[in-house]
Amino acid sequence: MDHSTSARPARLVRASLALAGLALSAGTAVAENVEIRIATLAPDGSSWMKILTKGATEIATKTEKRASIKYYAGGVQGDERDVVRKINLGQLDGGAMTSVGLSMIDESIRVLELPRLYASTEEMDYVADKMWPYFQAKFEKKGFRLQDRGDVGWIYLMSKDELKSSSDLKSAKIWMWGDDSIVRAMYKKLGISGVPLGVPEVEPALTTGRITACYGSPLAAVALQWNTKIKYITSMPMSYGIAATVVKIDVLKKLSADDAALVAKITKGMQKVLRKQIRKDNESAKKQMERKGVKVSETPADMITTFDKAAADVWKELTGKMFTKAELEMVLKHRDDYRAKTPVK
């Protein structure tokens, strides 16, 4: 064997080590400086953004910026339909969204937000906590990590003129989120002709009189400045609004296992803080609205009965379309289990 022949194995080993080194450095580069781009309708300065931003700072600090989150707040990336479209195009990596946005990934999650479903926040928490792993698995199959549940709060009708009867509802120009299939179905049952608009369009529409009523949580109304355009809020909540952040799994796979675990831990804690703070702020926002002249309008018993009947019809109508019969039965079973332990007051 000559010298060149005997040296060949050594050269092959060196070449293999060099290639391994290049692969390792490439892998390291992929795992470093991963920016996760997330859009939301939550305005800058709102409780939602304060807590989300604090969590993002903690993630960047503890991963030494190997992982960072960039939030696009205040609807600058468009309504939630636009956000989901941009995620699918690769222009965004995720969204901090209401269930309306989440439903554009998997519509069945809206079974948790059916009108007149819950009698208390605690009841809603019990049902949603039981169902959340089920929906996380469904989102996972579609390539999304559904993070821990956030919060919007109880949803009320708000208006310039008092809404005390079905006739008042029919004569009002009430906003309808164009992508909200549940509200569309409820309006149809109640004989309401809604004005379809995106969330960013509501405040100017209230200003110009294009609409005279809207719906949302007290905190959302204050954060989006709807409260300055209305005079009444119903005592009866229509439903309970939930929210969550979703992120494409492909993006999270770019993180190292340690960094991914850290991001998951921080975001989980962040959502717990968020739920607690949002509930506190919803109470404060409602009091602020009252102090500034918004009157809580006591919803008449017959109007509540009308809403309850319409809601029950909507549950049936959407079964097999938005969610399966089995999914509705799961939700109702968990609700009934809670009520058996904690009777409705």
C-alpha cells in the first residue's frame, strides 16, 4: 500500500469531521435568534399587551435572545382573518386571538363560547379547562400549538339608545363581527339585521352613526374607546369570550429543546396572570364606564327568555356544522357535572 493510499482513510475522517462541524454549526444557527412574529387586535397599552410584552421580555432575557417574540398590536396586521391568512402565507408565525380567529383554524372550538351557556365564570373555567387538552390536540394536528387559554370576559350589548325589548333590538343598528358565525346565527333568530364590520371599524362606525350598538367586554370597550360613544350596557351577558395564542409548530421546532421548554413554561404562567388581571380589569372598566355616565340597563325577564330560547335554537342549528354533536355533549356534560357539585345560585 503506498503513502497516498494509506492516507486516504485519514483524509476521509477529516472530511467527515469537517462536514459534521458544518452541520452542527448550521443546526446551531437555526436554533439561535428565532423571532416569533405574533399579531393581535389588543391595543398597545392595554392589559393584554402589558402582560404579553412582559412575557416576551422574560423569554428574550432567559434565552439570551435565542428566542424572542415580536408583537404587532392594535390590529396593524388587520382583522383576525387577515392574521390567520398571513400565518398560512408565512408572513406571521402566530396570533393572540379571540375564539373568532381561532375558529378559522378549527371552528369547533367555538362550542366553548355558545351564547347563554354559562351561569358563572367558575363554571366556564371548569368546562374550558376540561376541554382544552382536546382542542390542543386538534390544533396540533393542523400544525398549530394552541397555548394556554387567555380571557376576554363576559360579553354585553352596548348601545346609544336603551335596549329593553325585542323591538328595540330590531330597530337598532347593531354591529356584527363579519366573521362571527355564532352572532350571525343569534341575530337571525332574534330578527336583528346586523351591520357587518371588522373590529377596527367599530369605533369610527359608532362615531359616524353607521351603527348605534355593539357588543364586547367592558375592558375591550374601554381599550378600543367604544365606551365614549355609547350610553347603555345591558345587565345580561350574552356569552363569555375566550382567547388564546396560537403559534405554528414549524417555528417552535427551530428552538432547542431547552429553549422550547422555557418558552412553554413562561407563556403558560403568563396566561394564568393574564386571566386574573383581565378579570380584575373588566370589573374596573365597567365601574369606569358607569362613573363616566354609561348606565347599566336592567334586562327585562321576557328579553332574557327570548335570548335563552334563541340561544338554544342556535346550539341545535350549529351542531353538525360548526361542531359535532359529541363535542356539544362533552361541553354540556362538564357543565352539568359542575352544576351537580356547585348548584347555580
